[in-house]
Amino acid sequence: MPRSRVLVALLSAAAPLVFVGQVFSVTYVATWHNDQARTGANTTEAILNPTNVKSTQFGKLFSIPVDGKVDAQPLIVSNVNLSGTPGGATRNLVFIATEHDSVYACDADDGSIIWQKSLLKAGEIPSDNRGCGQVTPEIGITATPVIGFTNVQGVIYVVAMSKDAAGNYFQRLHALGLPTGAEVLGGPVDIVATYPGTGDNSSGGTVVFDPKQYKARAGLVLSNNVIYKTWASHCDIRPYTSWVIGYNANTLARVSVLNLTPNGTHGAIWASGAAPAVEENGNLFALTGDGTFETTLNGAGFPTRAISATAWSSSRPPGTHSRWPIISRCSTPFRSRMRMAISARAGRCSCRT
């Protein structure tokens, strides 16, 4: 199997994690690029500055051997209570997910492995690359997980892809407790979905999600107690459409299904792994690549090779989600390099390369 090493440099204190009714005084990176706006900013940095970030004071501390390639962003939570586990005490943890379908929890201060969890079921292996060299030689956990505190211990939500000896492919949503990596909340759950439409992989007016045709590229989102996941294709190999599926963060029950190209094709959400952004009022924003463009969910659609930005609401009741185009012509040939800056107060968003 392929092996990788995660290099760790000196880490600084991140922003305090605040929840309604609770304050967790922790260092954390619980989602892709630190916050829901995907800024990657640490506005409360108290240690690093231009005078001490230099070769004599800042650099590699250690490396952590893992069992596969790492495409997902490592996440960090400090002061995780490990009482009742070997070694006990409280640790600052960094969580690492690999394309070999493993999740690691490591001590963020010395790199020691606290636990390792394989998300493969008996008789399964990670997916092959599906004839596409974008993620190779195997596809397991590609998307950056997201961490939530739906219970006292905290939970890391992960989407993993695998296959069995019979050639069946699976994508599953896992929920692992932070202290031990044990499956919690009744997980894992197989990702299955259908949506009304006549587009790719449809039959009788229903589009079907086929797990082998997709890679979970963009990061997971946790918003209004719902875990949202989007998908990309394998090298634009058809059939595929554009899926957004939501799961209850407490039960892992599926609560919403949205297809952005139900009467057409393409529309993969790549974003170089970036998770959809969330603005203050609960709207989610994502960039879709070279797909059939529709102004209404039941429109006939018309094709465009431009990248389009799409928004949908996480604050509406499950089953009532809609989407609308925000940008229809942010021209660039590099869908993986697109970025979106959102100004919720001004009601604007713009494309950046």
C-alpha cells in the first residue's frame, strides 16, 4: 500500500470555539480553512509574527507516518478528554484522513499516534482510481472532514469510498468520537439518493446517485445541525450529475437531497477540495464545473462551459431546499483554481483565480 508522512510545523493558537450556551476554550481547526467563510484566517493569532517566523525559530517539529496519501486538510482540536482510554489525560489532537480509508488522531505536540481507525468494512479495500489519474492509485477519504460538538466528546464526520471483492462500490458517512475513534450516532450510513429528473443516469424520470461515478472532493460542511456533502466526477467520465446531500448531525438520517443538473449532466463541485462557504444567514455557496445550466429546477437547461456559482439555503426546512445561480460567467479554464469571496451584507460575491 502507498505510505505517506505528514509534516508538522510549529502550530499557533487558533480562535476560540464558541457555541450557543457553551464556550469551548480550545485551539481548533474544525473545518476546511478554519471558518464557514473559508477565509483560512486566524484573527486572534498571539504567537506568530514576521520576526519569529524564520528558519532559526520556525520549522519542522516531527513527521507522522500514515498508510496512504493525504488529500484532506488535517484538523485540530485541543483539550480532548481521553479519560478511560490508554494513557488517559487530556491531549491536543490533530486528525488526519488518508486515501487508504484511515483516520488518525495524533498528539499535536509530539506527533504520537493516539488511535487509528480503518473505515473499511470486512472484505473491502479502497476504491481504485476509476480510470482517472486525478486521485491515484486509490480513492478512500479525499474530502476534508468536519468536526462538530453534537455531544460532549465531539465528533469528526468523514465520507469514505471503498469497494468489495464483487466489484461493488460504496460511499459512506461516518461519525467518529474524538477520544477513541469509535463509530457513534449509529454510523456509518451508506450514501444513497434519487432526485426527479431526466439527466445522466436517470430512468423513468428519476436520477440515481451511483457511488462509483463520483469522488467526494470538496470538504464537508456542518451548518444548522446538518452535514452537507457535494461530489465531483472522475475526469468528467459520464454519467454524472451534481449532488448536494444533507444528513442530520445528531442521527445521520438523510434530511435533504438536491441535484443541481437533474435534467442534464456534469456540474461537479471540485473547488480544489474547498468546502462550500456559508454566510451568516445560512446560505451555502459552491462553484460547479462545466455543467448544464438551469435557472429553475424543472427548466430544460442550456449548456455553458463557464464556471457557475450556486447558492442554496441551510436554514430552510428539510426537503424545501432550492438553488439559484449567482455567477454564470466567471471565465477560467481552471475550475480547481476558482475561489469565491462572499459579502453577505452587501449581497455580493465575486470570482477570484
